[in-house]
Amino acid sequence: MAGCWSGRPVAVPGLPCPIIILECPDHGIPGKVWDGGFILAEYISLFPEKVKGRRCVEVGAGTGVVGVTAACMGSAHVFLTDLADHVPILEANLITNRRAIIAARAHIVGGDDGHSVN
């Protein structure tokens, strides 16, 4: 995907390190994190029991900040959905945060919880 990319560190309460969300404003609406995404990600981090061990779906995920946060907070499975043209941003953010998700899950869940991050 062409355009100007930037990485925004997002501090998530309860996590030992921030997640990095890649944005590409040149990509339009899904190319940036919306305030609602930050608010929902913060809510999930403050109340991880809402997602821990559960299946979560983020519809119209855009950058995937909510889904990445849910994965960090111990969701059993996270499904990110958006239009086909927007999938590259989702993939980039999952790849960028793969190690952070694994580390956060170990921190939150207390070790290997049997769920993989691919």
C-alpha cells in the first residue's frame, strides 16, 4: 500500500509496553485511528475480564487498535474485519504487534495460555 506511513505508540493501561499502531492517512478513513477506537481500547484494558478467554470480533476494524488491544488483554480469538482494500493496514498492524501481543498475554494471563498468535 502506497502513501505516508507512521507508527503511533499507544499506551495501554495494564500492559508493560505500548503497542505500535501504524497509520496511513493517505489511505483515507481506515488509515488512521479514530477517537472511538482509542476509547474502546482503553475500556478493554481497564476491564480485561470483558474479553479474556472470549472470542472477539472487530467490525470495520480500520487499523485494528481495538482488536490488537483485545488480543493483548487475553482474548481467546480475535477476528478483525474490514473491506478488502483495508486489509493491508490490519495485516501490517498485526505483524508489527505480534511480539507485543505475545509478551502482553504472558504478562496478563501469566504464561502460555494455549492460544497462539499467528
